[in-house]
Amino acid sequence: MYAQMVQSTGAGVKDRADMTPQERTFQDRIDAGEKIEPKDWMPDGYRKTLIRQIGQHAHSEIVGQLPEGNWITRAPTLERKAILLAKVQDEAGHGLYLYCAAEPLGVSRDELTRDLLSGKMKYSSIFNYPTLTWADMGAVGWLVDGAAIMNQVPLQRTSYGPYSRAMIRICKEESFHQRQGYDIMMKMAAGTSAQKRMAQDAVNRMWYPSLMMFGPSDKDSVHSAQSMAWKIKINTNDELRQKFVDQTVPQAEYLGLTIPDPDLKWNDEKGGYDYSEPDWAEFFDVIQGNGPCNAERLNARNAAWDNGAWVRDGLLAHARKRAAGKVAAE
């Protein structure tokens, strides 16, 4: 997921008997499927968990532009350049939707950005891996956006109204991104032997980082239990990862590409594939800032923030000027 290992507050799901009357009313609304709006009363833990999750999700959309942006001028055709440019613009819009959903919770976009630039807030581990070839752009669209969609479609039903509505808009665009990535892989898999080897190499490198996007198993996590009780989170990490594997394996077979997992096999009893677990030691190492591109990604974001100061200052000056003009006219 674009938001991994988001911690809720507290030590597990609060027993109903220990809730205040306000908390019981709030939980009843959640259980009834009602949307919680920013003006509504909410527990402090609910608010903080949302800020962490939505903030991390927004940061992932913004940082996710970097590996794609690096390929705009190197894409093989003018059509591919235009498609990739449109995708990067989409990701910027997704980040904007999510920052706007978080702001009514009492945190500004600047605060969230400063937390990202300082390393206090995280973004998805997948964006700390390099995109070495054009085939990687196909693998990112097919596997990474495919994993993102698997996470994001259930979030259209999340309990916080602005987050739910943002996800409805985002999912419509993400589905295009996945199809565009799969189209790149189809063309390369059906191309020359060198192009097919390049496509297979991209799958080999991106498969396990894509599985890591869902985060480690949360069956024993008290944080996950509370998030699911509040319906901030709809499915467990393991459920989503299994759905992703079951969906993706037939797609790879159609392409004539091999999933790099010797233990991958169909299990009739569970009606899904058995597969190997990712290297979770690698995942935690990347999360802690030791991935192949962690430093590069944060340096690029800090440079963009610093270099864009004049744009932000100009926009603020223009807004103040317009506001002053309206006051004078009155």
C-alpha cells in the first residue's frame, strides 16, 4: 500500500464498556456505515491515525513522480512521452486531493511536507528502488499501480468522508496507469528476444518490492485492529496481498513472463496461489532509510521544495493583493 505500517494510538480495540458516551455514539455511526465528516466529533486517536495514513499516502503519490519523471525525456516515442507526462500530472493531482482531505483534520499541507522533507513522515517503500530501463516503467505501471489499486479500491469505503471521496477520484485514474504499464509489458514481451529479457528482468526486480507495498502481516497488530474497527482500513495486508497475487499471476502467464518465485503454485483448498514471503528484513531496512534510492529521493524532494520557494511566494503575494483589492472595493 502507499501507506504502510501506519500506527494508531492506544493498545488495541477499546472495549465498548470502557468507551465514553461520545465514543459509543461515534462507533455506532462507524458500524452503521455512516461517513465521518471533518466537522463531526471524532476521537483524538482516529484523527491522528487519519493524518498519518493520509499524509503518508499523499507523500507516496508525490515521491512516486520522481522515478517516472526521470523517464519522460527518455521514453521511446512521442506518444509514450505524452502518456508518461500525463501520468506524472495525475500523481500530482492525487497528492493534492489527499493533502486537501487531511487539512480539515487540523494539519496544514506545509506541516505535512516539512515532516516528509525531514524524514519524520514516510512514503511507500517501492519508490526507493531504481527504474533502470524502459521496461521498469511498464513494471511500475502494471505491478506497482496494480498493487496500489488493490489497496485503494476498498478505501473508497473508508469511514472518513473526504478520504473516501478522494479515493473514488484517484482510483479512476490509477486504472488507466495500470493498463498503460501492462501495454508496455505486452509490447516488450512480444518484441525482440532482448526486449523480452528486459521485461523479464524488470519483473524479477519489481515483484517482491511490489508485494512489500502491502506491508508485513498485521494479524498480530493492535494498531491494525483499531484501524479496522474504525473502518479507516477495510482489509488486512495479507488479504490484499493474496488478491494481488491471484490477479497478477494469470496476467504474467498471458504475457509469457515468469513470476520469480519457485514456490508459486495453485492451492485448490484456499482457491488461491501459495507464494513465497518477501524478505521483510530488506523491507524494514528500506523503511529505515537504507534502500537503494532513499537518499536520492529525499534530496530531490528537498531541492524541489527549495527551488520552488519563489513560486509559492509569488502565489501568496498575488492572493494577498487580490484580497486587499476586494476589501478596498467594499
